[in-house]
Amino acid sequence: MEFRVLGPVGAHAGERRIAPVGARQERILAALLLDAGRVVPVSRLVDVVWAADPPATAVRQVRNVTTALRRTLVDAGLPPDALAAVGPGFVLHPPELDLRAFDAHVGRGEHAAALACWRGRALAGVDSPALAGAAAALEERRLSVLHLHLAERVAAGDDVVAELTDLVGEHPLSEGFAGLLMRALRQRGRQADALAVYRRTRRRLVDELGVEPGAELRDAHDQVLREDPAGPCCLPGEPPDFVGRDAELAAVLASLHVPVLIDGMAGVGKTAVAVRAAHRVADRFPDGQLFVDLHSYTPGRERLGPSEALAALLWQLGVPANRQPAGLDERAALWRARTAGRKLLVLLDNAADAAQVVPLLPATPTVAVIITSRRRLTEIDGAVPVPVDPLPSADAAALFAAVSGRADAGVARLCGNLPLAVRIAASRLRQRPHWTIEAFLGRLGRERNRLAELRAGGRDVAATFHLSYQELDADHQRMFRLLGAHPGGVITVSAAAALAELPEEEAERQLDGLLDAHLLEPGYRLHDLLAEHARHLADADDSAFTRLLAYYRAGGDHHWYAAERASLRAVVHQALDRAEDESAWKIADRAAPHLRDHHDDFRAVAEAATHAAQRLGDPAALHRALGHLADAHWGAGELTAALACTRHRLTLPTTDPTAKAMALSRLGALHGMSGDYRTSADCYHHALTLTTTPDVVALLLGNLSHAQEMLNDLPAALSSAQRSRSLATTPHRFALSTAQEALVLAKLGSHTRAERQAHEAVRTAQASDHPFGTAFTHVDYAEVLLLLGDPAQARTRAHQACEILTHLHHPLLSTMAANTLGTACLRIQDPHAALTHHRRAHATARRIGYRAQMHRATTGAAQAKSALDAL
């Protein structure tokens, strides 16, 4: 559901408009949307509804009107908790809001898209003096973005004279629009018309405001009158096949009032962005556009010092070498004098450090400076950093296609989306039409040989990287080499400390140094190609990887595993590849319980643990590994695979009866999902004879209760659920046992106790911050409410479960929740929604083989169809 304030106030669900009922609802909705996500006090809403002299019942009326508004929106599909009473007022969390979209587009420099969010004047039709100021402020923001958008179009050479003429007519005192119109007219050779615009605007300013035009409008006037030829343009040509970088270009163009520092790793395309941006705004700097390559990272070239760079800049301004002073300070003073008051653009490419750049900075704000560097030059006061990262996948693929003339099939990904690498790879393919992309992918796929494939002519990715490496001191060089032994993409401080045998404080200092040199990406990520370069530089012995394995074998607490999650899978696979099976198994076994909410990682680590345990020939290890793998398949809804793992596990000898009991529990659950609850109950009974561990017994009894419930042995089901609840040792297990007991109580007719228990189950799950448990207890609560004859509340609970499950990958519970929601919808006479939910449940249940829920979905869908036919 999309809410709108940038035009008439209201909400839209698809093509259908949900309008507030009456002026008071409209004013309250406008106030809530303007402060979306924040509590709006009732007192504020009173002011919004009544400009003056509110009635004595104003507070009550506001609450009544807001409640009615909430009912209207919820009936139209808004989640019930999106508009709620909180403390002294109300808060609205709109799923989509045009004002939020407008702000996001503006933040990314997408001015045309931002303006498209408007459908009229802000708060159109809302008659509330208390909101007039907000509406006026929004209109000012629109005009500001419109000015930026039109300035970009003028800079691009678009013909916007007609549009600007209308705007100047609507806003005759706007110097910004008048100046843009003058520039647009001047571009088209209409100098006389541009001067006429200036004269009219000046006359209005003097007559109505008593002020002279500001500097921007006077500059536009001077540009029209200037008879001197345009200043020198020393910029390189725009890069061919340029793709993407809209956000980076917007950031550069929005910050030219101060020095702009474009930084990023070698080969990422910093110069291309800088040159592209400079050409975009060249006409705003009629006194010249200057360029100097400082050659800090140019193979075979000496770095240009500040004195030599000043000589090049002064020469571009027409000062011959024999008229330039010899000393750095004197040369810098002449540079400042020659640039004072002039509208110049200066691009300083390939800088190494602040000492090289600071003497080149002019002393006048009329000169824009763009700097590119592989380092973060934080010492340049006031500079705005614009980091440039490897291209997004779609843009990298587009670049490959543009250069090679062939569609990308994975080459850009193997190049790490690094523009230099993509260009080299694409150029090699273009020059060798007999090569197939598949064959080239095979060459690039050999990881330790990838950099050797990424060189052509004078361009070489490895050589480019090495120049950055050579700039490091010995400590940072050693750290960079050691990071090559880490197979993961993200390196934590503690992992780096283990690799380098350093205290964490020193390891973090060195990582930050590599980050500043763009040999690491934010978050201490190591780009794939940089990782390969580090491995080529590393020592031949495996001691670093041995230290790394020892670090991961030791493990840590839940927070440690959360921090290391991105690397665990890669470390385990690397250990397997090096036949370090004992380490692979132990790391995977300890990591698996912490990866349950990350199904792809969980399954990959469990598979690796199984493979390592098989190679070790250790039945106990294999028993545990198969348990992890069965759990991973179960969570992903791969029931056939989960059954195979569980049966294999039960064939293995084990000295751990509790582990066997857990395997029987999983087998019982799988039988239950196929509808064989008798065999399911037998599995649970057998498992209960093997273990006395309280929480395991609680789990088994809870599962047994469900099987007994489905077999209609309700007294036994109640007894099992109550015993499960009494033995639960964790809030999660207690919540699930309590929910199961509530469901059995409802079927036995103990409705009051059942609802109380169901509510307690949800509250306990929410307090333990366990999303799965919260969703599960919501589903059981919904089933209880259906048995109690309250389908409307059941629908709410089932919908809440489905909302939680949109953020979890758990097809088993998603199927249950969708079926429960479908049943509730049918009971409240909404067969269309019921059919949709049962069909969704059926599709998922069929895909994963959940026959019990598939049967329920089939029955529910048939009932929904019958209800529809009867309408």
C-alpha cells in the first residue's frame, strides 16, 4: 500500500485509491504521514483538525477519528499494527510513502525520478493552517530539486528554454531560475534575450525587494557580456563505453563548492568518473578546465611533485616556463593569484598523499577541484570523499558487452566487477574472435592463474595492484601477504591478529592502514583479485593457514560466530581442499548450530562436515554431521534428503543415546509430515526410552503430543504437552510446549485456559527474541482462535506469522501459516483471499513433499472455490 502527500493526501492499493473519509480524517492522515514512523501527540492532531477554539471533546474526537481512519486502512489491506496508539499519541508506519521515495531519489542524485513522485501541490486539498508551513516547506524542496534537475539538463545541452520561461513567469523573483534561463538562452545564441531576462529580473528585485541581483545572477550576466574566448580545456576525452556510476557522479557534481576526493582501489575507474563529471559541468567554468596527472601510480614514471604539478597548471593558464618562479612557495603564490576570482575546474589525477595536493589548491571558491587517489586523503581539510567501488554486477556485465561486443556469461564476475579487469578481459576477447567465452571462462576460472589472464598491451591488473603494495611500509606489506591465506571475503580483526600473531589493537591498526590504501574494502573485505595477488606474494609455507585453522577450531560465543559467519563456509572448504579433515570437521561441527538461520551456509557447512567425517572414518563424527545435515535439509524444506540423512544416521553405531533420540525425533517428525502419525508416535516413544536430558525430553514430549493430537487421543496429547512444558529449560522450548498445550485444551473445550496459554506462548517467544518461535506460536494461537469461533482474530495472528516468515526461509512453517490464514479468511467470508493462501500453501507443500499440509491445502482450496461459486 502506497501513501501519498506529494499531491492529494491518501493511500493507494494497486490501482485503487483509498481516500480518507471527511476533512478531519484527511488532516489527521496528512499529519501522521508528515511524521511517519514518529509518535504524533494527540495535542498536535487537535491543532491540525481545529485551527482555533477546539471543542471540549476534541481529544476524544481525535482518537475516534483516528481509530476510524485505522479501520478504513486495515480493511483496505494495511497491517493492523502499522497505525497504532503509542503513549501520548499515534504513530503510522506506511509500507510505502511518496515523500520517502522522493528523499531517497534526491539522496542518490536521481532528480528526475524524485520529481516524478509529485502529483500536484503538497497536501493538495488539505485545509489546515497548522499544516500550511509543512506544505510550503515541501514546495520549496520541490523547487530546489527542480532547479538541480534543470541545471543538469542545461549542462547536458538540452533545450529547456520553454520550461524555464514558464518557471520564471511563475517565480519572477527566483534568481536561480532566471540564471538558468539566461544560460539556456546563451547556449542557443540568444544573447539579447538572455540580457532581457536579466534586466526584467533586476528591475523586479529592485522595485519589490529593494535589492540588487546576487552573485550567481550577476555572473550569468557577465558571461553573456564577456567577449573573451573560452578558457583552455585540457581535460582528457570522455572515456568510451562508460557505464553506470550515477550515484558517484551525482555526489561529485553536488560537492564542487569544496575539493572533491574520488578514492578507490586500483583499477576501479576513479579517473573515468572524474573525467566524466568534469565534462558534465565544463560549461559552468568558462575560464578553463585544467588537468594534471600526478603519476603517483604510473608504471615507469616518476611521481610528479607539487612544484612540477604547479608548473603544468600555470602553463595551461598561459604562463610560460621562463616566467614561472623556481621555488615551490613562489610558484604556489603565483597560482593563487592567477586563479583568484576565475571560474576554473581543476582535475588532479592519481594523487599519492596530501603533501602532493595541498599546494595545488586555489584560495578562491570559484575554482572547483576534483582529486583522484588510491588512498583516503583525510588530511585535506574540507574535502568531500566520494568512494568508488567495483561496479554492480549489471553494470559490469554491460561494460563487458560494450567493450567485447559479446553478451557477458560470467566473465565480469570472475573479474570481481573491477572495471580495469573487465576492460582487459573484454578487449582480449574482441581481439580474438576465434576464442569462445566458455573457453575464456575456463582460463579465468583457474583462480591462481586469473591475474595472468588479465594483462593486455601496457595494461596489467597485477602490476597496477603491485604499485599500491609497494607504497606500504614493511608491517603493512606483511599483513597484506598474510591476508592471502584467509579464504573468506570478510576478515575480522581477531582473525587477522591470529594470522599475523599480533595483539588485536595492532592488527586493527594495520587493517585500517590497508583500508586507507584501498587494499581492503569497507568492512575489511578483500577483493577477489587482490586476494589472489596477496597469495602470489605470500611465503610458500602453510604456517599462516595453520594458525588460521587453530583460530577457527577454538571458536567462540554466539557473537563471535555472528561476526565470522561470512568466512566459516570458505574456511571449512579450504580445510577440506587441503585434506585438513580433522580441522574441517571440528570447525563445521561447532559452527553448524550458529548457522541455522542462514540456510545456504548451514547446508554447505553441514555437507562439508559430513564429507570430512566420512574421510576420517569416525562414526561418532559422522553421526553428528548427518544430524546437522538433516537439520539443514529440514529447515530448507528438503524432506526427502532430510529423511535419507536421518535413516543413514540411525544405521551408525553411537555411544550417545541422546544423539540417537534426536535422530528418532527427526524421523518421527518426517513420518508425521507424510501423515503417518502412528509411526511418528512410535518413534517418539522409542526416543523417550533413550534419554533423560530435560530439554530433549521436553522436545520429544511436545512432538509426541502433536502426534497424539492428530490421532485424536486428546487426553494423552494434553498429558504429553503438560509434561513437555514442565521440563522445558529454555524460553523457546517453553513457548512451543505452551502453544501445543493451548491447542489441545481448545480441542478439549477448555477455551478460557486455551486462550490464556496461547497468549502466554506468544509473549514468551517474543520476549526471547526468537522469530521462528514467535511465528510458530502465532500459528498455534490462530488455530486456537479458530476453535474458539473467532476467525477475525485468527486471521490477524496468522497474518502476523506470515509477515515474520517473509524474513525467514522456512517453507515448512510458511506452509502451515498460509493454510491457517486461508482457513481464517474463509471463515470471515473472504473466499478470494482464502483461495490465494491455500494455493500458496499447496504449491510449497507439494514442492517440499509435506503431504499433511498439501491435503489440508487441497481441502481448503476446494471449500474456497465452492464459496466463490455460491456468490
